[in-house]
Amino acid sequence: MTAIKTAFESVSDKTKSLRVTTDSQYSIGVLSNPTWNPKKNKELSEQIKILAAQFNKVDYVWVKGHSGNTENDIVDNLAVKAYKDKKDFDVRSTQP
């Protein structure tokens, strides 16, 4: 969810249509389906919804995790590294 928030924050042109690709069905449900209520990270979910509403169009796309999707594998590796390092780093400066 934090990665999704960071992605929205990093796009300055709000007239763009965005596609958020994630292996988290939970994230997609919480952010795009009004009948889903977050069980965790309620404040973060609301912040993301506010950011998403600023854009012309946002599509959420689910991909199966650990299935050879190059971009998803890169993001997964970054998340694992951040967790293991237990420190923040700017994902926008990380090269694939």
C-alpha cells in the first residue's frame, strides 16, 4: 500500500491516466471497491483514495505474484530488501 501511495505522489501531471499493477487483491479491493473496508492501514487507505481521486483515471490491475512478471518481481525484491534492511529508502531513485 505504501508503494501505491508513493507512486501516486510521484506523478505530478494529474491529467494522466494511471494503471496500478499489483499482486495484492486486497489492495485493489480496498482501493477500488466501495463495499470493501480495510481491516488494517485504514488511514493509509484513505490517503491513497484521496490521491487517486485527483487523477483523470486510475485502473487497478492484478498480476499473480512470483509468476515471472518482471516489474512485479523487481518491486517484490525492493520490498524484501527494505524489510530486511529495516530502513527507508527512496524507491524512485532505485534502478531496475
